[in-house]
Amino acid sequence: MTRIILLTSGKGGVGKTTIASNLAYALTELGEDVIAVDANLTTPNLGLCMGIPLAQHTLHDVLRRETKLRNAVYMHPYGFKLIPASMSIKDLGGVDVGRLPSVTLSLLGQADYVIMDCSAGLGREATSAIAAADEIILVTNPDLPSVADALKTANLVKKLKKRIIGVVVNRIKRKEYELSKEEIEGLIEAPVIAEIPEDVEVARSIAAKRPVVDYNPNSPAAVEIRRLAHKLTGRPFKYRRPKNFRILERLIGWMT
Ligand code: ADP
Ligand code: MG
């Protein structure tokens, strides 16, 4: 059975693309068959994050009925498939976003997971992306503006009768002014399924055009994204830090 999962948020810049690209890779590492879809048609960057910024055929061409979907499916060197969007502004003309659900429908049976990234906001583009998915992951940061936008998105998701899997809280700095997991769960009325820390390795991995899960699998953000991938597949996640990390920790423990 194919699970079509959308990462959405309302607010921009909270980490949808980062988590979508890393989740696609982490699920692939677990042996799952994955298709990543860049359903962010106005400001796409999933392909950029995955090192494939320019593709001959894109989701835009498919939505304009200029090419068949199979022509816009690329095998990524990391082992998953990618349906990229066009980075060119002139490709926005004639695109029918309302066709997104029919695109994902035709992906049923072609993978274990379809992981979709989408645009910020709650306009037609983001709404069509929600309509095209079966399950929704809300991405937020632990601050009031992002949680307020995630809540609005959750209400839209409920209206469209789609299932919210849960909330991913990203860029946690463990500061006293941040909203806690319990506060976020209370506001959005959905469980927090992952807490991803602020991690400089994420920015480094993006510069290297690689998912942080591959760039530095033991970095704090990568570990939490891998934990999320395990959770989605129902596998237990037993993380053991590499030996040199543990020795360093013990040394610091002795010295302090
Ligand atoms: P969105 O797709 O929601 O607009 P992005 O995934 O593009 O957000 O992330 C926005 C920025 O935040 C990126 O520059 C990325 O490097 C940074 N970022 C995302 N998650 C983290 C994290 N856990 N730690 C540090 N930086 C992060
Ligand atoms: Mg994005």
C-alpha cells in the first residue's frame, strides 16, 4: 500500500523541505521504496536540496499536460525517485494545481511512500497539495507565529477530511521562551511525533546539497529525523552514539 504523506506548515522557513528531503532518504535507508514530490510550485527547492536543480521534465510540465508523469520521475543516486518542480518563473503559466490529486493518485502502487513537500501559506497551491495527500505532517518551530499558522493549517486539513499523523517541531534550541511540546500539542490538538533540534549540520548539509541524514548521520537533527522515519514505519529505533562520541562524553564527565 502506498502512503502519500505531505509535509506542510502554513508558515514558510520552518523546515518542510529539509525534513521532506531527509525523510525521503531516511526511509530509503530503511529499505522502503520512496518517491519524493516537489509540490511547491511557486518556490520549489526540493530538487536544489537534493542536488538536482535542473530537470528536463518537471511536475509543472505534467500539470500543464505537456508531458506524461513517468517522464518527470527521476531516479536519485540516493536510491529514491524524485519528481522535481521547475525553478523557472515562466513555467508557472498554464499550470493547473487542481490536477495535483490526480498526479498522486497515479502514483498509488508505485512506491511504499510518496513524500510531498509544498509551499507555505494556505492558498490554492497548498490546499491542492493537502487534497493530493492522505496523511499530513504539520511542521512548526517552537514559537507562537509558526504554531498559529500550523493550527490554521490543521483546521484546513480537518475540513478536507485528511488525517494528521502529527506535528514535527523543528529548530528547537531548548530556550525558556520556546513553546514546550505539551503547549504545542494543546494548541494544535495533535501529537508531537518528532522534536528536531537546531543543528548547524543542517545548514552545512544544505550547502553540500546532501541530506543531513547522509552528510552527518550522527548529528542531533539527523538522529531525530531517522527516529521519525522509524516511527512512521513502525520500527523500533535504538540509537547508540558512535564509540568515539561516548569516550568524549565520559572524558567530559570526568573533567566536570
Ligand atoms: P521551509 O521548506 O519550511 O520553507 P526549509 O526546510 O527550507 O524551510 O528551511 C529553512 C531554513 O532553515 C534552511 O536554510 C535550513 O538550513 C534551516 N533549517 C531547517 N531545519 C533546521 C535545523 N533543524 N537546524 C538548523 N537549521 C535548520
Ligand atoms: Mg520549502
